[in-house]
Amino acid sequence: MRTILFLIEKEFKQIFRNKGMLPIIFIMPLIQLIILANSATYDIKNLNIYFVDKDMSSLSLILRNKFTAVEYFKIAGFSQSQVEAEKFLDNGKADLYIEIPANFERNLYKNQLQSMPKLLIVLNAINGSQAGLGLNYANAIIGDFNSTLISNKILQSNVAIPIQTNTININYSNWYNPELNYYTFMVPGILVILVTMIATFLSGMNIVREKEIGTIDQINVTPIHKYQFLIGKLTPLWILGMFELAFGLAASLLIYDIPFVGSLFVLFTFTAIYLLACLGLGLLISSSSENQQQAMFISWFIMMIFILLGGLFTAIETMPTWVQFITFLNPVRYFIEVIRLVMLKGSGFADIKFHFIIISIFAIILNLLAVIRYKKTS
Amino acid sequence: MNRALAFVLKEFHHILRDRRSLIILFGMPLVQILLFGFAITNEIKDAKIAILDYSRDNSTRLMIDRLQASGYFYVVNYIDNKSQIEAAFRKGEIKLAVIFGNDFESRLLSSNGADIQIIADASDPNTASTLINYVSSIFNKFILEKNLKLTSPPIIKTEFRMRYNEELKGVFLFVPGLITIILMLVSAMMTSISITKEKEAGTMELMLVSPMKPWLMIFSKLIPYLLLSFLNAIIILILGKFVFHVPLLGSLSLLLMECILFIFCALSLGILISSITDSQQTALMLSLVGLMLPSILLSGFLFPIENMPLWLQYTSKVIPATWFLIIIKAIMLKGSGIEIIWKETLIIIGLTILFAIISIKKFKMRLE
């Protein structure tokens, strides 16, 4: 026990002696929270829309005005030429254009099924999700326009008993984030990335650094056991990781107005186990690498995959089924789910017991592998 | 000349000796592009939903079938009271719940209409709005088809075209982005590390006292990395073209020339970093925080720049990757020529010269 305490003390001294550490501990979380939360947004507000209005009727004007009224769209311009619209799309001045066909108004009121006018929506789809959302918004506005038309027609027809049609009233509610605030969605996930990066990178660089400097040989010739050595390495980083979450959480609650519905205790208990898994992974990387550069590359590579397949930027539901299966092997995925469940929905231990079980299995396996892989002889 | 060649060879030996880094360097883009080419789609598939059906009549059954048949949704449970919805959300079992009101079928034809309530888990706001949109459009279409048998209301139909990327493949965005990141990673990060490594190991001093001109020495250090990153970019291009059918509409030679220009820009950044740092770790941290993160986050690779707050939009303008991404996307996906992207090209040239001048000023011939 005393040996472990000495080792821990040594690690702490080494960590804080490094002048680069303080900025990493305090500034990196802030940078991530501020830059990542603001840049990583699909919260689409200003889609530039262009109109090819070949009708120029009062009805087409009403339709165009419907688009001006919502905050998602910004009118980039309008004309009667499709060539002009294509140019706007080509040089990026417009994200989408809508073509209103000639005789739009007249055909609409002819009221015949075969002559119903068709609007053409053309979107720049290089960024597919942006295009998809833009199309959704546009369709919603046109659908709205349609239903006003229908009710107007019933009024116009001036019949005492309106035509009997099937009607449904769809109303919807957005739970847990009624204002669809994007920060509420992003920031908890960013905290996960923060904790994961700190734990994995620091532990990943740790042992290999001693290898590079040569101090590992000095430790290897002492009677310290493998497990003592690893516990001594892990504990300070574990404490650092927990501190990092607390700091990041406090900062994000201060900067962004994010609800915290659940219990801090549940979140920190989960983090405690999760950090063990991350540190185990880092140690595994560290003991399998020959130098810091390699360790860095491997951690970077693994991080990138974990983050992109973690459900932070792209929802897991949108991935193909076989990729969804791969994500079950990704610890980041579980933590992102848990932090959102706990922070936004107030889930308790009983709700997320499977997450706890799975992450514990991760922690045990990764640390076992790290212990086996670490050899005291070179 | 011979001397410079010897230096280039030495550098190649350094790189080739470290097999593992080399494998990662080439393996990383391969795995990434294969994984994300397949993984990042924007189509919702099998989103888990729950149904609360107070009517259980013919119409609601048909409508639920429609939802299932669309492929977007997968009904995980049929529940019988509202409190179960909350529980399912809290366990993260469902993304959305649909509630059909009482006497659905009989109220369909009444003047008030039948009620449907959709409850979405909006902790992911975009997925929530997309799902709600899908459900309502499936239901609306169902009702419209029913109504068409009764009357013909004036309806505007819409048709859409996804320009430049018809199948909404994420890989179209990913290939240009990945090329940018890899060029940045290999050129800037690797150079800065390899120069600081020589500083750390003390071999820099040995080279400085040699009769080699310092600029020639630096230059010969750059050549292997230039080749490496160029090779990497070509591999990604080939993969994108043949595995994912990412088009290359513009001219290949223009694209390759722009790549080389961007590599030079990244290399000058790498030298700049190595001239202001002494240790590998600091160089790593600086390249990660100062180069990689901005290149990934602020360049428009993953997130559209126009959605960012204004101050970040301005920041993105000084990042070379932003301009390079515009160029490479324009050439590959829109088939643009130099007449459209000359401005962006000039900006990158300008930035390169600027970084080169600063690093020459900062580069010290002597160690402490």
C-alpha cells in the first residue's frame, strides 16, 4: 500500500512539473466547450434560397413570402431564369432554389388532377444532412400552404355543408428540449469527448514516455509489482479525469443554459467506471507503442473512430445496421447516451443498469489486457 | 546537390524505419474512408418508436403498417398508457411515440377530425424534427389518398433534386475533407514533430555545425513528407473514385496542383511550429490544438460555416483548410475550373508566403 502511495505521489509530481499541463487541464475544456459547441451545429438558420418564378402571379408571391417569414431561410434573390438559379447554386450563393412553373396560379385553380402544378426544389446536396433538413423545412412550408389552399377552397365553394373529407389533426411535442436548443444536445456530448480525450491521451503518452526517456528501466529493476505500478499510474489520471468532468460541467452550466434534471451522483458514478475503461485503453496503447509519436497516432486514430461513431455528430439511427452493431463496441457511445439520459431526462440507476454493466465489462477487459501486455522486462 | 540528396535519403530512412507509424499513416485514411463512407448516411433507418393506440381500429392499424413499411421506423412496443412513454424515453428505448386518439375511425370523417399526437425525444433536436416530419408526411399522404377518392382539392405537388450528390452520400463530403485533414496531418504535424525530435535528441546541433546551408537542410527534410502526403492524397482519391463513386468532374491536373500548393502551405506551418517549440509533446499539442482542431471543426468539413456565430466565421477565414476545401469540392463535385477558384488559390499562396516568412524569421541557427 505504501509503495502505491509513493508511486502516486511521484506521478502527481511528474504531471504538475510539466508546464504544458495546466493549459491542458483548464484551457482545453473551455476551448472545446466554446468552439466545439458553437461550430458543431447543424442548427440550420440561414439557408439561402433562390426563386425561379416563371409565374409572377399574386399566388406565387404569397408562396415566396411564406419563405421570407421563417427564420430558416434567407432569400438570395429571384428571377425568371433557371440558368441564373443554377449559377447561384454553382458559386455557393444559394443553397437551394425553388422553381415555380408558368401558369402556376391558373393551373392550380383549374382544379384538375392532371394539371396540378408541380414545384421543383433543387438543393445543393454536397452536405447531405443540410440538404435533407432544408428539404424538410421547404416541404413543411409548402404543406402548410396547401392546407390553407384547401380550407380556402372550401370557403370559396360556398356550400352550406362542406365536402366531407377525412381530417387528422397532428400535433406534436418535443420532450426534454422543447425549444430545440442545439446546445442542450451538443454540450453533454462534448463533455464526454473532453473526459475521454484527457484520460486516453494522457495515459497513452504516459508509460511510453518513460520508455523513451529510459526511466522505465529504473522502475523495472525495483521490486514493485506490475499491478502496483499500474495502480500508481492510473490513480492520478483518474482523479484528474473526474476533476475534468466537474470543471467542464460547471463551466457548461454557467456558459450555456442547459438543464440538469438527473442526479449528479449517478453521473459521477458512471464516469468513475468509464474513466477506468479509458485509462485501461490508454495504458494498453502506451505499453504496445515504441515511442510517443506512435502512441499519439494510435490514440488519435482510435479517438477519431470512437467520436465519429459515438452518436455525437451523426445520430446512430442514421447509420447502416452493420455499423450500428459496431457501435456496440464503442465505449464512447454508452457514455454519450448516459450523459444525455441523466442530464436531460433524469434517468436513474434502474433505467441505465445495462449501460453500467456494459461499461464495467469494458473496464475489466481493457485493464486486464493492459496488465498482461505490460512487461517488466524489455 | 549530392549533400542535399543524402539528407533526403536520411530522412526517408527515419520514416521507413518506424514501420508502425507508417502503417498507421497509410492505414488510418483507408479505414476512415471505408468506415465513414459506409457509416455516415443521412437516411434514418429503423428508428425505434412506441405506439399508444386508444382506438385499435382499421384505420390506425393501416397507418401503423404504413409506418413500419416505410423502413424508417421500427415499432418496439405497443403500450397502453401515457406513463409508459416517459419510462421508455428514460431508458433510451425509443426515439418517438405516436398516440392515436379515441374513436379514430369515426372521427376521421367528422368536422373536428381525428387526433394524433406525436411525442419526440428532442434531446437530439435534428433527429427529432426529421422523425416528426417523416411521421406526419406518411400520415398526411395516407389521408390524402383516402380523400382523393372523395374529392379533388387543389394540391401543389413538389418534386426535388439533390444537386451534386443525388444519393446524399456522406462520403462526397468526406473524401475532400479527409484529403485536407491527411495533408495537414502528414505535412504539418509530422514535419514539426520530426524537426523537434532532432532538437530533443540533440542531432539538430550536429547538423547545424555541418557545412549544409540551414535552408537546404530544412528543404530536404520537407521532400519526404511532401511525397508521403501526396501519395496519401492520391490513395484517398482512388478509393473515393472506385469504391464510393465520388465523381471527379473537374481537371485532375488542376486538382493535383492545388494539392501540392496546399501541402506547401501545410509544410510551412509545420516549420513554423517547430521553430517556436523545443519538445515533441509541445509540438504535438500545438499542432493538434492549433492546426488539426481548426482544420476539422472550422473549415466546413463537418459543419457548415454559415451556421456558426460570426466570430467563428471570421476565424475560419484565416484557416488554409477552409479555402482548400472550397477549391477541392468545387473541382471534384462541381467541375469548376481555375476561373472560378482563382481567388481561393491566391489566398492560399498568400498564406503560404506569410507562414514561410515568419518561420524564416523565427528559425534560430544556434541552439541556446
